[in-house]
Amino acid sequence: MTAIGYSSEAWRLGRGLWRSGARSLAELFPKGLYARSLLIVILPMALLQVGVAYLFMQRHWDLVTHRLSEAVARDVAAVVDLYRAQPLGADDRRLREIASERFRISVDLMPPQPLPPVLPRRFFDFLDPLTRALPHELGQQLKYPIWVDTVGKSGLMEIRVDLGFGVVRLITKRTLAYDANVHVFIFWMFGASLVLILVAILFLRNQIRPILKLANAAEDFGKGRFHDFHPRGAREVRRAGYAFNEMKRRIERANEQRTAMLSGVSHDLKTILTRFRLSLAMLEGDAETQDLEKDVDEMQAMLEGYLAFARGDSGESATPIDLAAMLEEMRLDAERQGASVVLRVIGRLDVTVRPLAIKRVLSNLVGNAQRYGRRMEICAVREGRFVAVHVDDDGPGVPLDRREDVFRPFIRLDEARNQDQSGSGLGLSIARDIARSHGGDVQLADSPLGGLRASLRIPV
């Protein structure tokens, strides 16, 4: 293999690894715009604060602590030298006064004894530069065994130096060896960050809310719930809102024009059919006249089906209804026509839909089950944010590979069960279009009764 082939293979492998890593990283990040916007604001701020804190701890605080520890170590070394210079057993009262007044160190000469063991340190004590700087500086200034306690809870620190003839015990304030204002700096840094994060949350929430309202308005409009939408927010969001309102007005005008045109066509065609009926009524009632009347009735039903399919029932407004009451009314109508119907309702079925359109869907499903089966069961159940209505029968059913075909307009199966001999093949097509315009769907499946199950699922 040539060098070019090796490099291209390596390029493809690297690109694949990069894409895989990018997808894995994307899965860890939040999916919402609000959370991502907060992450864009908070993550750089957090990284900046961590960087500033690290540099401050490593450079400023560490440097200042070493300088102060060096000064304390020199004072301690001076006191130790004074003790070594004076005669053994001499009065050290004046020396202790000088150490207290000049160096602010409390000094005491103890009898010879072993130095205490090294005190255990906690995890956060290792982050304190004083625990490293002061023992180091004392070791540089003194050549004697020393013991330092800088990890106590009090504001004091204790130093012991073994001189052989005795142990010099020195106690001084911790603030002499490190910068006491560092906590104020850290508190101010994190406090300012918290305030900035709260401000960012408030501003981002106000910026995201208009986008969510625009999305809800678009979703409601798609489901036939017509509400006035007033654009708010940033200039780009308002521009998208104005574009949505303009699109909504254009769609409404197109629907009004189509409805008016279909109404005119329906009126003209029904006028012609009425003339046919009148002409047939004036003829003698023989077999040929009855066939013509049947053809006129079939043409009337087909015309109404075509117009309903083209119109789509989009002019109706969505209102809250109780779906259980509508199903009970359909059950009574089916029983009056001699059908055997069992109705089961589980949970509350309050939904916001176009009532006549949904009633047409359910009438189509119930009518098909009543036409092709002897027994029928209707089960309506609340499933989270959706309501599902299952219509089961014990009829012949529809083959699995042809179930999607019955939803196509003007398609008739040889042994189809969703249309009668005079049908137009639009019943289930209209039903699915209406369901999808509400954000739901109509599906066919095997029924527990042995026939077909037609399921309507619409959002609450």
C-alpha cells in the first residue's frame, strides 16, 4: 500500500474517532435551549474563576505566604540565637519581653524533652501554603530539630526548637505568616460569580420564554386551536413571531377561499342532482327509475365524501369536550341499530378538539366495526398526555400487508372492510387526516375479538 493510501486510511480512522467522540460528548450535554444557554454562560465563568483562583493561590498567595514565613523564621532564629548567646541558667525575663514587644512572639524555655510527634493533616491542610512554607523557611534559618503546629483550629501557631540544653517554645499568631485577606478575596470572587449566574438565569429565562410561547402557538395552530399570538422578546424572536402570524393569516385566507370555493361547487353540483331527482320523480316508478335514483343517491354520497376530504373540516374551532359522553352517545345509536356494543372508559377523557371532526372519526371507526362484525367493543383510556380509543370487532379483518393501503384516498381493496359497495374509499383517509391534524393518529392492529382493532390516539 502506498503512503497516500496509508494517510487516507488514517484520515478516515481519525475522522471516525472524532465523530464518535463528538456524539458521545453531545449526549452528555443538555438538549434544551435554556439549559444550553445557561451552560454557555456558566461554563466559561466557572473556568475563568477556577483559573483565577489557581493563579492566585499559586502565585500571589503562595508568594506572600513564603515572604511572611521567611520574616517569621528570621524572628524565630533571632530569638533562638539570643537564647544560645546568654549564659546557661541566666534570667530570660528581658529576652521574653523583647520577643513579645518587637517580634510579637511568646517565648518560653522548657527543660530538655523529646519533641512531639508530627500532627496528622487533613486533606484541605495540604492546600494551605503555610504548612509548607513555614517549616521550609525554619529549616533554612535553623539547624536544630524543630516542631511546628500550623494546622490547629485556633488563630495561633506553636514552634518548638530543641537546643540540646532545653526546648525553646514559641507561640505567635498565624496571621503573621500568611495573608489573612485571602478568604475575603475568595468569598468576593465566588459571591460575584453567584450574583452573575443569578442575573444570567433571570435574563435567559426572559429570552427563552418568548421562544417557548412561539413554539406553543405553532403547535396549537397545527392542532386547530386558534389563539392570538403577540410577539415578544428579542428582535430576532419578534421577527420570527411576526413571520408566524403572517403565515397563519395566509393559511387562514387560503382555507377561507378554499371553503368558499368548495361551498360554491357543492351548491352547483347539488343543484344539478336536485334536478335529476325532480326529473326522476316525474317519471313512472319502474325498475330503471329505481336504478337511476340509486345512482343519484350514490353520487350524492360520493360528492359529500369528496368535499369533506378536500375541506378537511379545518374551519371548526377546537373546544374542550368530554369524550366519554360522545362515545356513550355513539354506543346508544349503534344499539338502536341492532349492534352489540360494550363500552369501557378508564380515566378522565377531557380533551380539547374539534368536536364535529372527532365525532366523524369515531363514527367512521364504529361504523366500520358495526358493518363488518357482529360484536364490538370500545375502550377509551387516558395514557399520560394522550387519550386512546380502541374499537374492536370480530369481523374478517384486513391483511397485515394491506392495512396502510386502506388509508390512501380513493383506494379500494377487493375484500376491503373499511368501505361498502357504494363508498368512495375516503372514510379512513379522512379519519387519519383529522387525527393527525390534532397531533394524533389512527392505526390498525389485530383485535382480541379475532377481527380488527382501529385505534384513535389524540393529545389531551
